[in-house]
Amino acid sequence: MNLQQIFDKAASHLLKQGEKSFIGDSEHECAYRGNNGLMCAVGCLIDDAYYDLSTEGEAVDDSEEVREALEKSGIDFHSNAPVLSLLSNLQWIHDSEDVDDWPYHLDKVADNFKLNKNYTGVSKDAI
């Protein structure tokens, strides 16, 4: 996946899902794969075959295991593109921002990375 494809998939996923992914009873522990099948912006990019519960609680920029799962899922960290920076920004939006503010922050990330705002499957009114 290139940067645009990563952004499109993660942004569309977050806006369509419309809620944060948490694990367990805590609404303070964001999760790649959380309760009720929810996924964070990075978790939705990891194929089921490569997801491992042991990666929960680790940030994408600090975890070789998370990056390995993403690579096996088609994310190329070896290109010249700032893939890790984009993923970190998307993870931050999910984990740190209010759901109602996600469209604003996703627009800012798109602008910063010079990406199109192709939110598929989401009403343009929500953006």
C-alpha cells in the first residue's frame, strides 16, 4: 500500500466505525483490536492472519512486532515515503482525539502529507 491507500483505508475505517477501539473494561486502553470487533486506525491495516494480542499496548513507532504484522499485511516501510510517520499520526488521532474531532484531524493529516481526502463509505456531511 502507498501512503494514499493507507490513509484512505484508515480514515474511512475510523469515520465509518465512529467510535474508539478499547480492550477490556477500560476506556483508556486503546487497542488495535478491541471489544465488539472494533479496530483502531492501525489495527484495521493488519490482516487477521498477522494480528497478535501481544502487540496491544504498544505504539506503532515503538514496536517491531506491530511493524512486522503491518509489513506482512502489505505496508511497505522500506520505500522513501514517510509511512511510519503517517501511521503514528493516524494512531494518535484514534487514541488521543475525541471522535467528533476525527474529521478535522484527518483533514490536517491529509494536508500535511499532501494526500487526497478520499473518505470512501462515509457521508461527506460527516467530514
